[in-house]
Amino acid sequence: MKKLLSGGVLAMAASAALAAPAFAHATFENPQAAPNSSYKAVVRIGHGCKGQPTLKVRVSIPEGMIAVKPMPKAGWILETATGSYARSYDLYGKPVAEGVRQIVWSGSLADGHYDEFVFQARMTDAFKPGETVFVPVVQECATAKEEWTQIPAAGEDPHSLKSPAPGIRIVADSGAATDHGAHAAQKAGSLTIEQPWSRATPGGAKVGGGYLRITNTGTAPDRLTGGSFPLAAKVEVHEMRMDGDVMRMKPVEGGLEIKPGATVELKPGGYHLMFMDLKEPLKEGQTVKGTLVFEKAGPVEVEYTVRGLGGAAPMEHKH
């Protein structure tokens, strides 16, 4: 039976960045990427325009982000506008000089509802670690707009802006997604494990979150049943999701099934590993070795990269 999270547990979950999708402006689910890597952009829209439903979501693609492919949404019309790049870029050994420069989804999203708009792109070597790439997003309503298009000047805090464009922090390969997991992929029998990571936790937090991607290339299912983490008393597989307007979280009984040919992503707001009773805070830039336990593949050693609170701050910064 599902149980409503208590105030204390919900606070701990929030501190571990397992937050409900309730925020004031457009943000990216994953606020980090690496140069020369594939990036899945999930634009999160949490409200309309002064109470009005959002009728269009318009995303402008910055220079240096190429090979853009938007994901269609049921009930929405999808349009793209292509154009020339400022220069030619290498795409898997072939030069490309033009591509999608704008994406528009048209439909209706009530002010009181939340949704995600997804596209895939490649981050080129035009971006260097330490930079932040800003992607302007505009919500169009019947008689109003929410324009998340402000880009901070050098040294300016994006959170000080009234309508900041959502940003993607560029990090070194070891701390972000890489081409098809080339640098981070790990084999365990028929399973491929990619990009284990966690988020920094505030002092005093008792739980943390573990995230990764698992692909089953075999012909039989397997299950992720748990694991170990040296900075936590135990590791459990949990599921967090919205049930109406209520955030619910529970352990995944019997383990998380990885079906043949399937890829399962453990991420904030969905399936995830819960590091219980942390012995000390997780710090940005830290790497922590842990173990995953599978029903058939057995124990597998992995190394989690601890990222900054990155995407959490914009969610908490209300306008």
C-alpha cells in the first residue's frame, strides 16, 4: 500500500534533490553536460502565464548545440525551424553547417499542471568546461507570455535575473554524460551500466540519491535489488512519482526489473537509489565507489560522481 510521505521524510527527500516538479520557471532536468557529448534536454514547465494555460513552448537553440531532434508529444503539434550555423561542426566524422535552430510545441497545458518537453542534441567543442550554455525558452499563452530569455553578463548571478534562461553547466567528461556512455559504460554480464552519479547534500541531510542508466542487451530479465554505499548505512531502490497532487515514494518491492532489450534510467523524480542514514554530506566533485546488486549479474562495483546542487537552486528561486 502506498503511504503519504511524512513532513520529515519529504524534507529529507527534498534535500537529496528528489524533489517534486514544483518550480517557478523553466529549468532543465539535467543541468550538466560535457563537450563533444550527446545530451538529452528535458525542459520542465511548472506553471502558465499569470494563470492562463500555456499554448506554446518555444525553445531557441544556441550556437554550438547541433544535431537537435525534438521528441513529439501526444496532443501537441511539433514544429521546427532550421538554419545555418555560424561555422561548420564535426558530427561523427562528417561536417555539418546547418540544423534545427528553434523548436515549437503547440497544445494546451493548464496553469495548475506540470509537463516536460524533450529534445536530443550534441554539445560541440565550442563549449568548454566551466562555461554555462543558456537556452532561451518562451511560453506563449492566450494574452500573455513568460519569456525565460535573460542571459547573465559575465560574473552576474543568473538567480538575480527576473526571467533567466535555463542553463546547462559544461563539465569535464568524467562528471557528465559522454558519447553513448563511451567513457562511463561498464559491463556486467548482459547489463551495461552508465553514468552513475549523485548530488551534493546539505549538512545534516540523512539521505542521498543515486542515479544511473542500465541497459539489458540479453534475452532474459534481471533485477536491481539494492547495493552498498560506504557513506550510508544501507541502499534501497525507491520509486517517487506524483499521484494527482500528492508526491508519493516507496521502496520497489522485489527489485527493479530490467527487461531484455530495455533501458531503465534511474533519475530524480522517478526510480532512484536511496542512500539511507548518511554518515557525512556528499560534496560536489567527490567520487565515491559503491556496489550495485543484481539478481542474476550479482554485485557490480561502480563509482558515483557527485555533482553540485545545480538544478535545485532555480527550482527554489520563485518569481
